[in-house]
Amino acid sequence: MFYFLSKAIDFIIMPLSIVFFILIYAFFTKSDRRRKLAVGSVVVLLFLASNWYLVMKALNAWEHKFINLSEVRGTYDVGIMLSGGLITTSTPRQDHPLMGNQGDRILQTYLLYKHGKIRKILITGTSGEMQMARKRGETREAASLLVSWGVPARDILFEERARNTRENAVFSAQILKSMFPGGKYLLITSAYHMRRSAGCFEKAGIKTDPFPADFRGGYNRFVIQKLIPDPDAFASFCLLWHEIVGYVAYKAVGYC
């Protein structure tokens, strides 16, 4: 129930939906004062949410700090890579995987393995929702990519039931406690998603150390051009807003 309810709420609370609802209200209200107030609110919201300087500030404040490979001490038994956006499909004729929006997670996992920081890789997330040209979901395609780069197939494990972050943690915990009891685990996911992910794994009884990937923030020197509304900034704000709302919702129901 929570899964389907979260998807419905997702649509309602997203910035573009909020703007859309306010504009509908402005169209139907008979009060000129309320109409002006609604339109003014939309202008302010769009300006703030599409301002690269402010959006970057917010991303830098939310995302986990960058970690160098040299800062990862020792070797972890398992590197846990969360799926979702790892691989994308551009055409039904596609005969090889293409990196998705969160494809950097694959690269960082590979680098950790090749530098001897992790012994095994656990890819967690449902694989059936996205069928590729070769009839494999993204977890299998991501694994195929890692194998083609030199990672032995025997060192890659799968958890393919999870549909959200909580299930990533719960179902992965069952595998880890069974196969690697008392092991050391490194959590690999997008920097903006690390808070919620780490919290879910901790609730599931798995202590992890973070290794963030796929950074959306970065160096944020002020220039006047960053104050000009930018559609890419708005897209990044929507991503951040979605994650913050998700984190609050998970906290409220005790998932993290």
C-alpha cells in the first residue's frame, strides 16, 4: 500500500504539479486579488526553483560529501550498489547497454572493486520493470557491463525484488546476514540519495559506510548568469525536492 500511495503523492507534491494547481486556481478564481497573488506566487516559485546558484547551494548542503578512493580504508566484504536509472534504453534495436542518469554508480562500483576496496558486489533493485533489447532488466545489464570491464561474474550478487529504497535495504539485509554475517559493507548510491539509503539499511540492521556517486552539486562560484532562470536548474531542484520529501516521508513512517 505504501508503495502505491507514495507514487500518487509523488505527483501531487512535485514542484511542476504545485505550479500547475496554482495556475488552475488562478484561472477559475473570481477574485482579481487572489488571481494576482496566485500568479505572483508562481513567478516567485519558478524563479527560486530555476536559479542555478540557489539550487546548487541546496544540493551541496544536502548531498553527502565527496570521498576519494584513497580515503576508503581496508577492504569491504560487499559493496552494495542500488539500482534505478543505471541503464537506459534508446531503441528496441539496441544491442548494448547505455548509461542511465544514475550510471555513475556503476563506474564508482567498478573502481572500488578494481582498487581492491570491495570483494563482492551486490546489485539491489527490481530487474523486471525495464526490459532491454536482450530481454534483461537493468540489474543484469549493469552486471554484464561490469563483467565486460573485467569483474568476475562470480563476484556479483543480485537482489531483484526491491521496488523502493526500503525494500532495497530489507531484502539486501536478508542476503547479507545469510551469506556475510558480521561483514563490512560499503553502500554505493547517488550522493543526494545517501541519507535515505543509509538510514534504511541501518533500520534493517545493516551497518554500512557510505561511498557516494553521481554528484549533482559542485563548485558554486557566484556569477550573474546563475540568477537567470534555467530549465536544467529546475530539473535538478525537482530531483532534490523529490528526495527531501521522500526522506521526510520515510522518517515519518519509521523506514529510516
